[in-house]
Amino acid sequence: MKVLVFGGAGYIGSHVCKYLAKHGHEITVFDNLSTGHAEAVCWGNLVQQDILNPEAIVDCFRQHGPFDLVMHFCAKSLVGESVTSPEIYYRNNVVGTLNILDAMLATAHQRIIFSSTAAVYGNPQQSLIDERHPRLPINPYGQSKKMVEVMLLDYANAHGLDSVSLRYFNACGADPEADIGESHQPETHLIPNVLKSLVNPTNNVLKIFGDQYPTADGTCIRDYIHVNDLAQAHLLAGEFLFNHSGAFAFNLGNGSGFSVMDVVKAASQVTGREIDYQIEAPRAGDPPILVANAHQAQQQLGWKAQYTSLEAIIETAWRWHQNENF
Ligand code: UDP
């Protein structure tokens, strides 16, 4: 397949590109490098442009296409920032995606895989969340992703545009070869912050946000899913669109929950090091428990996560963080 990957220089996008290339697919990356890394574009050519520039998108489709499939990872994704600067989120995530969809229509491209998130669900009404759980986001980031899902359904009905929205739970880990990995500035995610506190303890004291949640050890429970398992799901979702028409959505998670303290303990075991931390106030908008029911992705896409233990996931992340080179 020829695949156009918007946001292919970012954390999840670059892992998907590597996975696609390994499976014999041809890739073009479209990325403005605002949060992505040129060093992570190793599996196809880079078109350094912005999704807020509609002509640049159309030009890319015309010059480098036609493509069999589009994947879209470009997004602002910091929940806190989305609360204080919602305009950034609605412009980049909603208007930017609208530009991509319109460029697809203008150039007769029909299939797109969209990076969605468990944040579309808002506060969970049950601890195992399936795709029918109400979508009631509690911050502009989640709202912006939900708006795109709504647009995709409308574009399917009006224009026959076929899509899969993949709702990630907690993406984590790195490719085992450690040539790419998670590198955000600022870093807000738990596993990289735990490991950074070991690599560079003076500048990175680990903070645990809340220890009085209604969970066994008082810290939040999440569903951690390895980035290469996400990559596999993207290829399967792309193949699925060659036999299915419409707008689809699937959860991507392991279906098991681990607390923040479980992560700290597993990281200590993997690295053989003691991990210092301090307890801080809870972060605004963090639900106590968020775990996926991902049966639909397993049944309909044939997806099966390979990394099911925290230790296996953290081991790959640790390899990356010890030699992080961008
Ligand atoms: N967390 C933490 N310290 C950190 C980063 C995260 O205690 O430095 C907690 C956070 O409050 C949440 C869990 O770890 O309960 C997972 O947070 P992360 O930002 O990795 O993902 P989220 O679930 O917010 O998407």
C-alpha cells in the first residue's frame, strides 16, 4: 500500500511508519515538526508542512499520491493546555482535520485512520469501557477528538469517506530496537517521567499525582498499551477499510488496569534501581480508573496485543530512555 501519514514524525506516528515499512508498505510523512522529530522520519520522505495550510495538503496528495490509505496522528494532546487555550485545540485538531478531509475529497482519497483517544469518554461510568460508553469529554482535548469522530460519521454518510477512529488508552513503551521512542517536551506521561527520574534525577523528581483515589493503593489505575501494539492495530484497521464502508471506532487497550504505584514498582524491578517520588495533589480531570474493553478490535480487526505485562512494556521504554537521542 501507499500510505500518507500525517504526524508521522511523532511518537505513535513514527512507530506506525516503522511497522508499515517492515510490512512492505510505502510511506510519505506530512508533519510540521512542531512536536515531532525529523530524526524519527526514517521510513519514507518528509513533507514538512502544516495541516492548517489547506493548499499544502492538496499539493501533497497531488504530488506524492495517489495513496491507498491516509493515517492522521497530528494533534495537540496536553489536557491542561487544552483547558487554558482551547482555541489551539479546536484550530489544530478540528480545523486541521477538516482541511485533511476536504483535501481527501478534492483529490478522490477515500480511507482514513484517525488517532482518537479514551478521553472522548470523559468520566467513566463503569471501569471497563466499551465503545458504546457515552462520549462526554470533560476537557477541550477530548471534545476536539469527539468532534472529529462526529465529522467522520457525517463525511461517511454524505461523501462515502471510510474511516476508523482508534481510541487509544495509555500509549507507552518504545520500539525494542530503541531507535525511536517517546520524547515530549514537556513530558507529562507517567512511564517516561518515572524513567527520566532515574536517568537524570536532579532535574526530574518523580511526582505522583494523588494517593487518595478509591483504588487499592490510592493511586490512579490506567490501561497501558505498547506503541507497537497500536502500530499493529493501525495496519489491521487499514486492511479492514478495504472490505468495510462507513465510520468505525475501536478501543485499543490491554483490558487490564495498573496503578501508578504498580508502574513505579515494575520500573524498579526492570531497572534494578530504587525510585524516589513525592506525592502531590491530584491533577485536575484525572478519573480514578480507566480501563478498556477492547474486544471489538480483537474480534473485528483480529488485533491481539503482544505486550501484556508492565515489565515487558517498561523494559522497551527503559532501553530508549537510556540512549534517548532526540
Ligand atoms: N501521573 C503521575 N505522575 C506523572 C505523570 C502521570 O502520577 O509524572 C499519573 C496521572 O495522574 C495518571 C497516570 O499517572 O493517574 C497516567 O497519567 P498519564 O499522563 O501518563 O496518562 P493519562 O492517563 O493522563 O492519559
